Amino acid sequence: MKLAVKSFALLTIALLLTACGGGTSSSQESFVAGNGSVSFIKSENRAQAPALAGLTLSGTNYKFTTGKVAVVNVWASWCSPCRAEAPTLAALAIKYSNVSFIGILTRDNPATAEAFQRRFALPYPTLIDDSLLIGFKGSLPANAIPSTVVIDKKGRVAARISGAVTVASLTDLIERVSAE
């Protein structure tokens, strides 16, 4: 009898969980969580980063110019690892004021993303054109969210974190690339 009750309870839970999917297409279906791996690229093997310019969440135009180190973070408000890393990114953007921090919003609703940006007090611009990700082909997996790249002073992709950043991982990369 107890086994039948447990089996029924497990079946009910499984049915409830699968019903949450709703069967509708969403921007989150192709979401792949990054595993937190850090990749540093030797200077001679670096590819040029794409031009980072366009309309931001705040409605202004932004254009990154090479000559300083940049941290580019791809995020979405519905992504739980993105929410987890947001305070770290905000704090490091303030700490490293000589580094350009840039967000790229992907597969998200701008109104929801604006609320996310306010909630976490992100002090840097977020571009709303996720077609910019195509330019990172080979250095940034387009479907892994969050993903962060560090661009060197020459405008080349120097490092990548696939998954949520940590203070230690991103600080190390910023300092290594800045020291070049």
C-alpha cells in the first residue's frame, strides 16, 4: 500500500513538472547554462572582437572604441545564473573604472531587462542587439548564458568565462589582460 501511494505521489509530481513546460515556444528553449569554465587566449592566437555599437536599454546609442580593456557580458533577465552574477559584475565595474563593461541582452523583453538592470544597479550600458553575438563566432558560444568575454586593448578577444563569473575569476582575467 505504501509503495502504491509513493508511486502515485511521484507520478503526480512528474506530471505537474512536465505540465509547467506549457508546450509553447519560448526564447529560453535553446538556453544552455555555461559551466563556469575560464579560457585565456594567448596574444598571438586572439581573434578581433566585433564592433560593439548600437542602441542600449536606456535608449541611447553606444559605441565601444578600442584602446582599453573591456568586459562584455551576455545576459537575460530570466536567466538565474545571470541574476546570481549581476552583483559581482556591478561591483567589479565600479572597482575597475578604467575598464569598459558592456552588456549584451539576448532573447529577452526590454521592459523586463530594464527592471533587472535597475534592480541590480548595473552601472554600464547594455546593448539590445543580440545579433552582435554573431561577431563572436569561435570565441563565445551563442547559446550559453551567461557568457563573458574580456577584450584586450587592441580589440581582440583575450579571455572567456562560460557561465556565471566569480569575483576571483573575472578579477584575475581583468588584471592579466590589463597588465599586457
